[in-house]
Amino acid sequence: MNEERKFTEMRIGVGSRNKAKLKAVETVLQTLENKLDIVAIDAPSDVSSMPFSDEETMKGALNRAEFCVHQHDVDFGVGLEGGVTETPAGLFIINWGALAVKDQATFVAGGARIKLPEEIAKRLRSGEELGPVMDDFCHRENIRHGEGAIGVFTNGMITRDQMFTHIMKLLVGQYQYQLSNI
């Protein structure tokens, strides 16, 4: 294995300042090595503030990750994006992640999905964004930085950072697999 390409003494750019997303990245990467510099970067998703399909949500994650690795002094860029998608069964929460590596292909992974209650779905379909809708629904602020909608609607069984932790494991696992097969 090429030692220079491991997650050691690397600078990781995360295309968000969202606490749940940062916690997910830190949780996964800190189990690998202890000499990582994780930097929160205001990276544009270049998609709508409420992505409304798998394609748009995935594109947001890719854009954030690639912005980090191409516009900043980092070795890896991470993009995590939440959105929703319409299905015959109703409106579902979705999430995608991307891991961009300098001079390599970008890795992509998607995660958990749950159906939103119709009262939330109606508001999103009318153009509102999930974060503020959840704050209003729960009579609290910044749900998106904590348990997220997934935490509320799974009664805390899965929180937003755990949902994104799963995606980070999928991304890092793909990267490690590629390294072991070079």
C-alpha cells in the first residue's frame, strides 16, 4: 500500500459548518489516525437550499467535496448533503456524501431514508426548507445541527450525525478498498 496516501498527517476539508456533519467526519476519521487536521469550509452546494431529488442531493455533496479539494489547501474534501425525494409512497428524507481526493476520482455514497409525515411533506412541496420547518414543528431552534429530522422521526434511534457517520464510513471504506487494490 502506498503510505503517502493513507489518512495520516492529512488536511481534510469539510464543505460545511453544520455541527452534525462535522461530528460525523470527526467520528469516522479519528478512528483511523490521530494526526488529522479537519477544517470546516463554507463550500457552495450549487443546488437549491432544499434539494428535491437524489440527483440534486448527490450533486450538492459532489460540489461541496470538489470545491474543498480544488479551492483550498487540503488533501481530501468531504461533502455531505441532505435532501428529500418524492416516491409513490410519499416524500422521503435522503442523504448523500462525496469524498474528493486530489488527482483521483471522487467517491460517492448514499444513506438512510425515511418517509416524512404528510404535514411536513406538504410544507416542503410548497417551497419551504426542512430545517426551518422542523424548528417550527418541534418548537426549537437548529434541529439540523442536532438530531435532525431523522432523529425526531425515529425517536432518537438514529440522529443526523449518525446518519452521516454511516455515509462517511461508506466513503472511507471505498477509498481504503481502492488503496488495497492498487
